[in-house]
Amino acid sequence: MAVSFDNPSIHLGKLLRSSGEATAEGEFSKLAYIQGTEQAVLETREPAYYEVEVHTVNDDDFWLMGRIEAVVLQECSRCLRPVEMPLEVTLGTLLRFDPKIEIPFLDEDESGQEVWVFNESVLELSAYFAESILMALPLSVLHDSECKGLCSKCGIDLNDGLCGKPDCIHTDQTKLEQRRVSDKPNPFAVLSGLELPDE
């Protein structure tokens, strides 16, 4: 069964012929993008809203700006429960039209600024939107600041309780506390008898 993707885009044909601006707005819920060499999918919890404007900078350069409002599902980094992440992403990038290239790509200009080089009058925004959303997400998400995570032995979600298996460390609260304190000697214990000079 083929997966259906949304294709947010903006038409720049008129802008390529004469200076001015172009605008677009709409919704999406599933974006395709390339991660490494594989195609990946970014899904939003509900339809995400976007609005973009593109303004002429000079003959072949344009400035794209706008915003995205989306709710993205992430996994709790401790227990893997789904976590809803509401985002408002501000967009802004330099565009450069080059009809000789085969596929659009991200480049750097002389000043080190990123430039999105494109080759057609219809600018596909899926990959740019996906990258912008992914860059706005935090590296680590918790569904609750008190999340206990998963048992490293049996994989049970410790937020739901204990599994009761005798070989799991979390079955006996005393063992768990002992493990936290650790039976290993403190490497700094040798310093306890050290006499320091008075200053």
C-alpha cells in the first residue's frame, strides 16, 4: 500500500519574471524527507498550519519567511511513551534560482549563510518544513519530570509498577536503594584523612 504525503509548495513563476512577492498557506500532516540516504516521514498529531512569503532580493535571489504551527509526537526518552510537542517554528532562508541544477540542494554563500538552491517555478517545501521542525524539537523529551523509565532487565515501564520477577532489580525496593548507593568504594575516600595546610 502506497503512503500518501502532503506536498506543501509555493508558486514562484510570476516572481521569477518580475520583482515582487508570492505567498502561500495551507495545512499538512505527513511530510517526506531524506535522512542520510533513506526516505523518512515526519507526521504531525493533527494537521499543521503554515504560511510563507517569498520576496525578491535581486535577479536570482529571494528571501523566504513564514511560520509553522504543529503538534509533533515524540517519545519520552526514559519510558518511550508518546509525548505531544506543540511547536511554533519561524521560517527564514535565502533562496537562489538556478535552472541548470537537477535537484534542489542546500548550499552556503560567500558570507557563510545557508542558501537553498532551487530549479523550478514551483518550490516544494516538504523537506524544508521537515528540517525546520526537526531542528526546533528538543533533543530529549520526558512525558513527566518524575518518569521512572523502563527496567533495564525486563523492560517493564516502572511508572506502571513493578513486575515482581525475582531476578529484576526493581522487585525489592531495598535492593534498588542499595544499587543506587552502590557497593563500590568511593574513589575519593582515600582523601578523607588528608591534612591540608592552613591558609
